[in-house]
Amino acid sequence: MYQNFLCSICKPFACIRSLKSIHTCCEIVTKSVSFCRSSEEFLATRLAAFLESCSAPVSATLEQNRQVHAQFIVNGVSRDSPLGGKILGIYILCGCFIDAKDMFFQLDLWRTMPWNSMIRGFVKMGWFEFALLFYFKMLGCGVFPDKYTFPSVIKACGGLNNVRLGTLVHDMICFMGFEVDVFVGSSLIKFYVENGCIYDAHKLFDKITEKDCVLWNVMLNGYVKCGEWGTAIVLFEDMLDSQTKPNSVTFVCILSLCASEGMIDLGTQLHVLVVHCGFEFDSSVGNTLLSMYSKCGQLSDARKLFSLMPQNNVVTWNGMIAGHVQSGFMKEASQLFQEMLYSVVKPDSITFSSFLPSVVKLASPKIGKEIHGYIVRNGVLLDMFLRSALIDVYFKCGDVEMAHKIYDQSTMIDVVVCTAMISGYVLNGMNRDGLEIFRQLLQEKISPNYVTLASTLPACAGLTALKLGKELHGYIIKNGRDQMCLVASAVMDMYAKCGRLDLAYQIFMRLSDKDSICWNSMITSCSQNGKPEEAIDLFCQMGKEGFKYDGVSISAALSACANLTALHYGKEIHGFMIKGSVPSDLFAESALIDMYAKCGNLDFAQCVFDMMQEKNDVSWNSIIAAYGNHGHLKDSLALFNKMLDTGIQPDHVTFLAILSACGHAGKVDDGIQYFWRMTEEYGIPARMEHYACMVDLFGRAGRLNEAFEIIKSMPFSPDAGVWGTLLGACRNHGNIELAEVASRHLFDLDPQNSGYYILLSNIHANAGRWGSVREIRSFMKERGVQKVPGYSWIEVNNNTHVFCAADESHPQSAQIYLLLKTLLLEMKREGYVPQLYIEMHQQTFAV
């Protein structure tokens, strides 16, 4: 009956080769089966006892099982004998499904035992489709499952992530009355938890009267996985109230939660409970405790626990190293890594993944290469996390080629490694390559995670590819990631850098749950897009809504103060920092130097720099730029040499500050020398802004042809900033021919910028070419370009006064214009001859 009904099950196994049975080579078996055959039941009992006593390797056990199977057939043992189930079970455990299939059809298929054995075996092998096929065939044959059937069936549904099918199985369980069975119920709860159906799991959890520790652990891990940490802690308290004693798994779960959320007080209390329950020497609990202390910044307590642990395994060392790296103690992490290498414990891939970020912080690419060599020599498993950590190190050390080689060695495309590649390309200004990796990810039908999306959006911003950025934004909305703060912040930043600050603000206002990252992104966007007042207002609003400021918030607000030259706001923020309301941050202190310098207070900038306990390349760049912008080239170069003496290597920002200082001081030869040192001596490729500085350097000195040659030698297309610099130099030196060349490029690159049209018009007006002036004005009208009025502002007694051209809105405008007229008369007496603007010429009035 069953042979025809189940024929479809046999086909997938036809290609599996069965091993030959040898019935004469095992002396033990011969002796074992040479016993009295007075009864079938006695035979079955002896054979079953023999199978249970087997402890040989798999190959030998399989042969012995086949011997027993032969005796089963020869002696005609009943099909419903428990011996048949044991034989079937051993075939399945040995992975020999052809023999298992033969045995299966020799048993009584009206009973659940053969079906359960086959289903359990398929699940163990990961063949979930076959397990479910047998389950439905079992129902089709009219055989009712029992409580031993359902745990394996539920696990198969979980293996396929098929919640709908699992719900159907749940309905069958309810129908048969097994829902409150501890084993079946536990399997269902675990299934719901692993598939994110935490509320369905809790509903079933409440129905089960006898809850053991394993069941509590499943629910606790489920809530932690779903991010509902408060509910997890309440559930843990309920577990203790129910007099259920927690085990090591329970403590690992809750302590991991304390570590990730920085709940040091609860973690310390749990440590007491761990000791009380006798788990202080449990390896997994001890390692989690150590990780909790490390991640919460309590490194002294972590070190004490580390020294008290009876045995430090690789997990223990990894926890210590990761804790020091995350807390910023890179030298101590390096020392721990060295100690581990000299100990009996060998580092694994997690060790290197945890330690490699310190290589970047220590600015030591040589150490990174040495670690890579150790990994290769010792055959350390290069999993996706270690591979991505190596890629990240090489990118951040500027070795793009080596990072790409590691990526090419990957046998399969992985979202973690691709994210590291995208971030690395964007960091090195290779935005198109980053977008190409993202396309490859989508072509492989791999869904990017939120980190991937947040890493890809800056590539669109770097290319000012607004259309592409909008397409990616649409993809984010379609996949329900638009309310995730990290992704939303990246979208806001992309729109702001593409010149659509209005869209960035709309996204910011639509966010239902903002975090400090979102606030920082919006403040920074306003500060960098000519809206310093809005940036300061947002900064104040952020504090009023209860969000804590961090180094990024402070840096963005200080940058806004610098752009607005609002010294009093900057001093207030400085006072806020001195009070200790914000943790000490190198970037915030560097922004403070920049703010004081741009507000004209170079002494305060130097004072802040001198008081810094630790200095990095950003700090040095800020003070070098401060002196350079004030025209103190000698001081700027002296600081540059002092920076080299401290062992800090210059980067592209350092040389940008030096080139700008040379331009302000008019030292063309010095600028050429430092440009050469940057590219040749330090191997730093020149970027767009470096070429703009060189054009400005030659332009200020009147060497316009050399400036034009620099532009033509650029390895990439110059942007509007470079051509605009050349046009400004042509205005100062009256070079109409080059001005025409520069303006043609500018009108293509930035057609709505009125400043370029006015600048070219002024050049022609200075040369008396009024016909060209009229043509330019007509061209502006055709393109719909309107002149944007210029604004200036001055701070007096902590009040900022803003003025527009020909502005009379100020309450003291009459006195101001009277004073300006008096000053102009004094200047004329000293020999000043005013240069007439274009609008003052008669021929321009009609335009």
C-alpha cells in the first residue's frame, strides 16, 4: 500500500551509493548473534542490547548495524518491533539514507515511530524540505503525529524561515492538544522567537504552566534579539520571582544586554548573583562579565576579573582586547595582543577583527601588514569579519590596491565585505567604484543592510549625483528603512551636499524618533551650506529636547560660529566644554581652535592648542591653518616641522593648509615646493582642492598662464571651484582671453551661479568693452539667472548686525551712511580713486 504512495520519496536517494554489507568479517557480531533463537522477542531484545553497546567509529557501527539488520530479516522479526526503530535510527545517525529508506518500508507504517525517525534524521541533515514532505505524507497515510513528531517538524519550518507553514503546524498541535506540552511548546516558542514573532511567542509562553529554565532563556534571548531590552529585564525579574534558578545561558544573555547598553549598575548586581549561584568560574559567564566591564569602560574591574579567572581562553583574551580598543586605549590593546601571542592561547579570527581597528588609530600601516602576514602564515580562518577588518585597515592607510586584492580573493560576495569596500572607496574619494560594488551586490540579489545603505549614500553625495541619490532614497523607502536614524542621517547628508538642504530638513522633520546622530547631521548640514544661524538654533533646540551633546554636535556648532564670526556664541560653547558637560574630544577642541582663528582671536586659538592634553593630525592641521589664514607663513611652517618632529604624519588637509598659507603670503616657490613634497615625498595624491590652491597661488602672483597649465595638467576634470579661482585671478589682472575660457566652463558646470556672470561682466567693463557687458546681461536674462545680493555682518556687544547692498532697514542706517561718507572723503584726500561699478555707466542703465 505504502510503496506506491511513497515512491516520490525514494527518487531523490537514487543517486546515493550504498555501501556493501560484509557479514563475515566481524567476529564480535558472529558471537553476538550465535545465541538461543527460542523466541523472536528474545532475539530482538539481544540485538537491541548489542546495538546500544556499540561504541565503534561510524564506519564500523554502520557495518554492525547492517549485520543486525540482516538478522532482523532472516529471523523474521515483527515489523512493529522496537528493534526496527533502533536500526532505522542508526542508519539515519550514520547518514546512510538509502539503507534507512529500505528499513523504513520494512516497518509497520501505521505507527509514528518510523515516520518520526525519518523526519528527525532529515532535520538533522538540514534537509528541511524532505522532513516536511514526510510529515505531510504521514498525514496523507492517515497516521497521526505524536508529541515527538512536532519538535522536528517545527524545526524544519524554522530552517526554511516559513512562518506561515509553522502557523499551520501550530494549528494542528492545538487540534491534538499538544500546545502546552513542555517539549512541543518550547519548540514553538523558539520558532516564533527566531522568526521575530516575539508577541506570538509570549502568548504561548504564558499558556505553559510548567516553565523550565530553557524556556525562560528562549524568551529572554528573543526579547534581547528584538531590541526590547526593558521587557527582557522585566522577564528576568519574573523568572527569579517564579523560583526558577537561572543557569549560565541566562546570565550570558542578560549580561550581554548590560554590555551593549552600558548598564553597569545592573551588571554589577548580576555579578553578585552570579557568585551567589556558583557560576563565577563558568567560562562563558566569566567571559561575558569581562566583556560587560570592558564595554562599559570599567577596564580596571575587567583587568581584576581577568587576573582572577582560573583559565584564560581565546574568548577571554578577545574580550579584553576588544574592550580596550572600543574605549580608545590602543597602546594597552597592543600590549595585550603581544601578551596573548606569547601565551599558550593562539589568536583566532575574532581576535584580529577586534584588534585591527587599533592599527588605524595608531597610524601604523606597517603593523597592519605584519598582522596580515601572521594571519597568512598561521592559516587563520579569513571569515567575512576578518576580511572586512583587513580591507578597512588597508583603505584607511591609503593602500587601495591591497584592499582590492583581499576583496578579489573572496570566493563569494558577502554584504559585510561589500560594505567595507564601499566605505573604503568613499573614504578615498573613489565614489564611482563604491557605487559599482553596490551594483554588484544588487545583481547577486543580496539585500543590503542599513550599514551598507548608509555607506553608499555618501558616494552619491561625493558625486553630487542628486538623481542617483533620489533613486537610492526610493529604494530605502520601499524597503522600510527610511525611519532608521543612521540611514535617515545619511539621506539628509546626501541631499544637503547635493544642494537640497530643503529636502534634508523635510526628512529631518518627518522622523518620528530622532537620535543624536540625526540632530548632528542636520546641524552639520546647515553649518556647511551657508546657514550658520539655523545651525546654532538647531543646536540650542537639541539641548532643550533633552539630547546630550557629543563631539560631533560641538564641532558642528563651533563651525557655524566660525562661519558667522559669532565669537560670543563660540565662547559660550567653550565654557560649556570647560564645565565638563561634554566628554573631552580632540575634534571638538580642534574646531574650537578653528573658531577662534576665524573670529580673529589667534591668541585664544594658540592657548586652546597648548592646553590640549593630546594632539592628533586634526589638531595640528587646525593650528597650522589658523596661522596660515592670518598671513603668518613662517609660524605655519614652523608648526608643520614641529608636527613632523612629534611623529605625526601629514595628510592631504595639512598640505592644503600649507598651500593656502603660501597663497596668502604670496610665496609661489614655497607653494610649488610643498606641492611637490606632498605628491612625491609623502605619496599623497593631489585632490581638487589642492589644484585650486595652486591655481590661486599662481593667480595671486599674476602668473595666469602657469595657473592655466596647472588646470590642463589635472588628472581629472576641474570643477567650478578651480575655474572660478582662475576667473577671479583674471579679474584682478585683467586677462580677458583666459577669463572667456574659464567662464565657458563655469557656465556649463554651474549655470545658475550669478557670481560668475557678474565677475565676467566686470572684467569686460574694466576693459571698456560695454557691448560684451550688455551681451552677458542679456545672457543672464535668457537663462533666468538673477543676481543674489551680497550680505555682510558685524558683531557689536554680542549682537550681530546684518547688512545688504544699499540697505536702509537698519534703525541706525542714517548715522551709518553719514559716517561712511565721511570716511570716503578722508580716503579720497589720501589719494584713493574709487573704481566705478558697471551699474554707474550710462550704457548699462537700459540693460
